[in-house]
Amino acid sequence: AHSVGPPASEPYPALSYELFPPRSTSAAETLWCTIRELEQTSPDYVSVTYGASGSNRDTAVDLLSRLLTETALRPLAHLTCVGNTREYLLDLVDELITLGVRGILALRGDTPKDPGAGPGDLSYASDLVKLVREAERRRTAHLCAGRLAVGVAAYATRHPESPSFDHDIEALLAKQAAGADFAITQVFFFPDHFQRLVAAARRAGVDIPIIPGVMPLTSVRRLDRLSELAGIEMDYALRDRLAAAEDDAARRRIGVQATVDLANAALDAGAPGIHLYTFNEHAAALDVLDSLQLRRPPVPRGLVRTA
Ligand code: FAD
């Protein structure tokens, strides 16, 4: 059985959070406060982002290591292949397995803006899935309790570099064929976009679980940045409602409700769980969780791993 990734037969939807490695001491303090709050909700796993080209390798590995040794949480390590050699990536996967990581989200990463940066040995996330499976085969003795759970990205709206939505579905199928166990979606703003993705993926032969990635949409700035950076189609009605809100508390209520509506629609459409993009903040994420009634009892302290 996999230790990370959406459970196949749980009576409740799978629950996971995305965190990013802190960039300063004060950011680390906020993050650890968030981690302790989120830990109380007993998620299936927490994912840790990774800078494209490995720009934050040390802080990512450090956070993964601390999650494994100081909390009851199971980490899913994001890994990007853009700009890196096969040897570098095999070595990193090896390091993660040795650390105790049992789940990897295999991504391509965004193309570096620096024109001098090389493309690396691998072109697509599907190549990285194959490489992770290769690294796994070399380490079967270490993984005697099972295999790695390997996740990939999926897009409810067209990936900005993609010629079409159908092309993205082909890319998802290739990632499944390469050995992916599950997919997590990029943020989306319209509930029917998730249903459309799942329907098209199933028609094309993708049968792995597809988890909707949802983000508490509590600020106009966040909405703008998302649609600018990730090329996501904007929900202008929500943007107007947030812009007209009288204060932060009202904005938070509006944003949380919009996120809950998105998550509920995805769950109604058969999503096996939800993945919450937290921005390392717990308050809005917990509001969303409570509205969805997805909070679970904390794991007893005695079960926290110490080594
Ligand atoms: P791919 O699946 O390789 O797709 C990239 C593009 O190539 C797409 O347009 C696709 O249609 C096309 N394509 C794929 N295969 C082929 C093929 N065989 N032939 C032709 N075209 C093909 N970025 C980070 O830097 N760090 C992170 O931690 C991170 N975490 C993320 C987590 C999630 C859940 C998601 C959804 C995204 C995350 N990203 C992260 C962003 C991601 O790296 C970018 O969206 C990136 O541009 C594409 O990554 P991918 O893994 O989807 O790539």
C-alpha cells in the first residue's frame, strides 16, 4: 500500500496541504505555527514545493527532514526536472528516499527566464516520472514496505504553453503511462472546469485519481498574480466582489465561501479528496476545511515518529 497519496478506500475524502520552504527566519516561524495547526487536522499528506532548477534544494530537503522527524505528517516532495541533469535528479531522489520520503510530485517546472540557463536532460514531467521509477528500482531494499507514490500535475484550464486543452490531456495520459499514481490540479476558478478535465481525462483512458487543488481566494492581489503567473482564466465576478468588500474580514468570508463552493462542486463531481494551497497560512485553510466538514481528529502524540 502507498503511504502517501490519496487513499483508495477511505470513508472520507482525502485531504492534503501545500507548503513552501521558508525564505527567512521569521517566515520559518510562521510556517511552523501553520504546520502545528494543520497537523491537528490529520491530513493524508502535506506537499513541499521545490524551486525550478533546484534553487531551494537545501531548504526544501531541510523542511522535508523536519516534517519526517518532528511531526506526525507524511510529506510529498515536489521535484522539478527543468535545468537539471539525470545524475543530479537521480542523486536527489536517492537522498529523498534515504531521508524517508515516500511520495514525490514529479513536475517539469517553469522554463527559466534566464536565457543562459540550459534546459537540462529531461524535457517533460513524464520523463521525470520514469526517472523516479528508475531510482525506485535501484532502492528496492530501502522501500521494502512498498513503492513510492508518484503524483503529477493536471490542468483544469489549458497550460499556458500548451496548444490546446486536449494536448494537456495527452500529456496527463503520458504521465500515467510513465508510472504516475495520481494527479493534483493547478488552481482553477470555475467548478465546471474540473468536471470537464475529469470527463476528458477518463475518455482518453486516464484512470488515476485526479485531486482538485483549491486555494483560499481571499485577496484581489492573489487572484491577479495567479492568473498572470499561471495563465489561469480569471473569475471577474469574484474579483469584483473581493474588490468591493469593506474590510479584510469581509474579503476572507467571500474568498472562503468561493473556495468552499469550488471544492464542494468538485467533491460532488466525484473528486476523491481536496488539496489545499495554503501559502503557509492556516487561518483561511482551516475555515475552508471547517465549512467542508473535513477536519479529522488529531493523531495521538505517541504516534509521532521520533527517528
Ligand atoms: P509537463 O507535464 O511536462 O507539461 C509541460 C508542457 O509540455 C505542457 O504544455 C504540456 O502540454 C506539454 N507536454 C508534456 N508532455 C509533452 C510531450 N511529450 N510532447 C509535447 N508536449 C508535451 N513548479 C515549480 O517550479 N515547483 C513546484 O513545486 C511546483 N508545484 C506544482 C504543483 C502542482 C499541483 C501544479 C499543478 C504545478 C506545480 N508547479 C510547480 C508548476 C509546474 O512546474 C508548471 O505548471 C510547469 O510549467 C509545467 O509542469 P508539468 O509538470 O505540468 O509539465
